[in-house]
Amino acid sequence: VQLQASGGGSVRPGGSLKLSCAASGFTLEYYDIGWFRQAPGKEREGISCVSRDGTTYAPQSVKGRFTISRDDANNIVYLQMKNLAPEDTAVYYCARGECHGPLSDFYSWGQGTLVTVSS
């Protein structure tokens, strides 16, 4: 029972990527799903969350650039990222929890997907 992030890769500054978060062993529609990232030498941080009713949350650092969406019919949550910058380089993860809760309460972490932004 876990979530698997995919879709990472290497892009140039200003580029775009769309990440996918697929669930196995449970139905996504009953949970809030968050996207997180961890850059080398830094703590894991939350970057987007979508609640069960479709409300989305994101910190100011990614607002206007990252868009989270959910496709409950296919059991997938997406993260569309545009205008990427080198500081967005990190391993990206998804997990289930409560959008208003702390990172420590999220669970079903899977292996992340690496995003590298470099010229």
C-alpha cells in the first residue's frame, strides 16, 4: 500500500515537467494527497496538497508555477510544474495525510522521482 511518484527528469531553467503520483492498494479519492520535495542537504518540505474535496494548497514559493490536480477515476494525482529554476532541483515525493496537518502525519511514502533543473 503506497504511492509511487514518477515523471521526473532533467530540464533547463524555465522548462516544465508533469509529475504523476499513482496509488496501489487503496483508493485515492478518500484521502488528501500532498507533494513534497527534498533537496540535497535540506529537509523535506511540502509544496502542494489537494484535499478530498479538491481544494488545493501551496506555499508562496511555488504558487503560480506548480499546479496540483487529482484524477480520482484513474487513481492518480498530478503536479504540473512550469518555469522551473535550479532551486527546484530535488527528489519529489507524494504521500497521503491531511493538508492542514504536519508533514510527520503523512504516510504511504513511496520512492521519489528526481527533478534536476540545470543549464
